[in-house]
Amino acid sequence: MSTFLEILLLSATITAAAPNMTLNQLSCERMAAQAFRRALHDEDIVNYRAHYNASLNKCLYAETYMYTTPVGNNTWVYLSDLQVNRIYGGFYKSTNIGLFYCSVEDKECHSEAEWNQLVKAYMED
């Protein structure tokens, strides 16, 4: 089969499966799912979210970890670029001490709402 025909068939298959997703978005979703599966050995990982940011040309990945200690529940969220394995920031909160750490690149945040606002620039177009 010619390369052109293979690309055409692949494009048609992807379009039929997810009509609003680009090849970069699908590739990003696949990379994120693989990263999540690799991290499943860590029993504290509970969720992930992936987004291909076209304006930044980056596959961004937010992974959430939750664990319980004798004094409360803890939540960690990391925002990273899967393609270059770079962490942009993190968010940590604990039920016994509250917000402990929150930053995205050079910006500190002081609440979960601020974290969500900073992450929005990366995880949405």
C-alpha cells in the first residue's frame, strides 16, 4: 500500500473515531494514557488529565495523587510537559494543614482557585 493511501486511511480512521481531535491531540492522549499506566504501580495516583496546547505546541499532563495519613488526607497535583518530561508546577493540600504548596513556573498561588486559574492557561486553548 502506498504511503499516501496509508496516511489517508489513518486520517479517515482518526476522523471517524474523534472528529474534533487533531493528530497532535490524539498523540497527546495516547502518551498521557501510557504515562498513567506506567505510574499505576504507585497506589496513590488516582487520576490524570491531558491536553495538547496548540499555541504552546506542547502535550500537557496533570496527574493527581491522593493518600491518607493518620492525621488526614493529602492531595498532590503535578502539571508537566510529557514530550520533554518537564514539571511546570504543583499543588499540594492537606486536610490537617491546608494548602501547603502551590506554584506554576515562577508564579505562586495561595488557593486551589488560583491554581486552577494558572493551570487553565496550559490546559485550555
